[in-house]
Amino acid sequence: MDSFIIRCEDMNITVYLGSNEGNEPELKHAVRELGTWIGENGHTLVYGGSKRGLMGELAESTLLAGGKVIGVEPQFFLDMGFEYDEITQLIPTKDMSERKAKMIELGDAFIAFPGGTGTLEEISEIMSKVVLGHLSAPCVIYNLNGYYDDLKNLLNHMVETGLAFEENLKGICFANDLQEIVKVIRG
């Protein structure tokens, strides 16, 4: 992807993802591509603060591309030694709830990379805020290799059963690759 054609104003981009590496090689490549784009375009990554797994890959690739990285990590993870010492700023929190609130406060755009239950919890809160009109930032579900197809189907099922309104879900965007993410973020 040609980074010179993807310039938008500096943003804090909050990315939710797991600290595991997963067992698909494409995950590491895609997360590093995302981090490189964030860094090369002068954006700041806001993430969970870990040096482990995909989180560490994202932070490292952002830093190597010249970007800033803000980690928001609860004290119990810090006590376990999971923090990434080389990041630009580390914000400790007392617990996961405070961490989620801080990451939302700092974010100008939100991306859910493939992850586990923590990632799902975090992006669910963003989706709810978007649907309620309490947040007008881009909300992107990175549907790499169809990872979030079932979530997309569930949201469609909610509309079909009359438990959600299609117009309220318009702020929740599914993207299959980095180019689609960039399109959503650029607006």
C-alpha cells in the first residue's frame, strides 16, 4: 500500500486486540501492516500496553514506522511484567474498566483486530456508544479472512428480528483489509 496517498490528520487510533499470537501467520503480517500504516501516517496508536503477542507486534511496528504509542494497562498486568518498556507513554489503570474508559477517552478512531473475548468486550462497548449516538468516531471491525463474519451475521439477525435498527448500525463498519480500514477512517 502506498502510504504517501493515505494522509489524513493526525489521530489517536485505538486498536483492540489480544496479547496472544494466534495460530495463523496472516495475523502477524496484517497487524504489522496496520502498525506500519499508523506510524508512517503520523498517527498515535492507543492500545492495551502489552509487549506480548499481537499487541507487541502492533506496538513495535508502529514505533519502527515513526509513530507514537500509548499503552493503557491495568496494574495487575503491570505486576505480571507484561508492559512494553519502549512505548512512548504508559498509562497505568487500577482495573479493566478504567482501562476501557481511558482508551475510549484517548481515541479518535477505533479498530477491532481479530482477538479474544476481551477484544469482543471492548469493541462491543464502542459499538453500543456509536449506536446510541454517544460516540461519533469511526468504529471498524477488521474482518481479516472472515474472522468477524459471525458477528456481522449476528448484527444483521438483530435487525431482521426487529431488535436493532439498521440505521443505528451504520456507524459500525466491517473492513476486510487495510485499504478498507483507511477508507473508513478517512471518511
